[in-house]
Amino acid sequence: MMKNKEEKVVTPEENTNTRYIDIQSPYKPENAHHNNKKGAKYKEEDNEPLSTIKGKENDIITLSHVDIGFKRGTDLRVVVKDFNLTINRGEIFGLVGESGSGKTTVGRSIMRIVPVLDGEIRYNGHLISGNIGRARERELKTKIQMIFQDPSASLNDRANVDYIVSEGLRAFHLYENEEDRMEKVDQMMKRVGLRPEHLRRYPHEFSGGQRQRIGIARCMVMNPEVIIADEPISALDVSIRAQVLNLIKEFQKESNMTVIFIAHDLSVVKYISDRIGVIYGGRLVELTTANRLFEMPLHPYTKSLLSAVPIPDPQVERKKKIISYNPFAHGYKWDDVPDFYEVEPGHYVRCNKKELAQYKAIIANEGKEAK
């Protein structure tokens, strides 16, 4: 019987049959001591409402040393490893990366669709990962909503639009009477560019752009504080994308809502985001403001993503050189592993100490040339 070539690390727990496989890094062998499979390790007593701010006032969502994985048989594949991120209140944060990089998984873990293996996720300083209790979980659903990537799959084909948009209002009793419910639904339908008579129709009777607008209405009628937009425009025509982006931005400005915008197209993320985080292999490799990321990309993977952004001019596009990222080109050794360093105020890059010195030299040279 052939052995699996992947490295298996057995945790020192009672259930020794469960094997943990770290598929994240080609250069860093890590022991995955995940003794917090469902977050029981971080269970804490907290009866305060989620609207009460604990800790820093500007921090709305905090992920600390979060590991996320999926179990297949007795093997557990860790796809997001030691993830640390702080989302500021009222900002639009863009999370970009290639397919399979873990960006959607991070968003789903905040929504508690995917449980975390280790670490903790906090909302306004309150723990929202692991075993938090049914009442806290219900309250969280009124604070955080998600716009899914595929509008066709995320809408119930057997329910009409009125039922779909009103589902959250009914589940959490966010209306005084039936007249109040209908008024909220009608107003939201008008806000997203649909007519009240569309409420009697079913999802299959709408176009892709209209279905996505229904999904946005379903989220926004709950009046959430955080929206996780998981590639909301990837399945739409180019002509419709700008309309959906403008709609999300309009809602964000009106209520100072926090938006986590997940995408793989940097040009789109630059248009809508305040800050951008670049994720590769389940780890953040660069984090800074949207303008600064395009002005001064430092990590090779970020440069690779930027080189793939199409240029409207055909002649320039034809001469453009695509940069291919090779994670083995860093030459990291067992005793020289990378970390997430701040190379300038607000600009973070995953690198080792040698690369850190090189990046700081690049920043310094830029300052001299500006003078």
C-alpha cells in the first residue's frame, strides 16, 4: 500500500487518528498543533451586546493567528495559516488574490460559514469565532451580511423576490407590522434599481445583474454594519459591473458601513477600496492603501498581479511583459523564515530580514528622487 507523499503531522491529542497537513509553505515546515478545532479553547463569558465597543474604537473586525482548514476523511488540510488582519470601521477593504488563495475562505470564516481551527475572530472586541452561544450568533447575523459571488446559486428559485428580500426581516423581527415590512422592502427595491412589481416574480425571470441587485437588497434591508462582498461582479457583464460597484459604494457612504470587498481583479479593487490586502497561499503578503499599492508594489506576487491588469491601449498592452511569480525564488531557509514587516507607515510586506532591508532601501531611494 503506497504512502501519501504529503507530510502528516499528528497532533498530541486523544484522537491520534486525525492527521494535519500543512500545504501552505514550500519552505517552512510547521507543526500544526490545532487543539482548538471548534474554538472551544477561546470560549469566554461575554454577555454584552455586539454594538458595545471593547478595545480600540476604530477596529471593527480583528483576525488573530487564524487557521482555517477542511477535513477529508482523517486528513485535515490547512488552507489559511496564521492569518492576522484588522479591518477599520467605515472603510472599504479590498482582499485580492488568485483563485484558491483563501480569500473567500477568510470571508466565510468571518460569517461563521466555515469554522476556524485555531486563533480568534473578534467583532468590536467581542469573540465571534468558536463556541459563542446561539443568542450571540443570531445577533451577529444582523450585524454582518454577505453578498455571494453567484447570484443564481445564492437565491432560492422556489421563492419570489418578496420572500427572499424579507427573509431576514421576518427571521429577526426587524419590523413593527406588515405595512412597515412592505414599506422597507419597497424602498430597498427602488434603491437597488428594481420596481416594486418585481416582488411577485421569481429569480429565474431576471438577468444576472438584476439577480445580484436582489442579493444586495436582501443584505441591505437588514441595515448591517459590515458587508462581505465575495466577488459580486465576477459573474456580471462589463456594462453592469460599474453599476453594482457604484451601488455598493453609495450604500457604504450613506451609513458609514464597513465593506470587505473580495476580488481577483486589482483594477476593480483600486476603484472601490481604501486599503488593499494581497493574499497568496492563505497568507497576507502585502497590505497598504490602494493608491500606494499601485505606486510602490514591493512583493513579487503583487507585481505579478499588477502585470496581469489589462491596459486599454492595444499597442501598450502588446508590449507589456507579464511577470510570473515563483515562491521558490525567495530562497528562504529553515532558519530564515519570512514575517509580516512594516516597511513604511501603513505599508506591510511578508519578507525575511534581507528582503526587508532591500525594500526599505527602495523606499528611501524613492524619497531622495522625489526631493
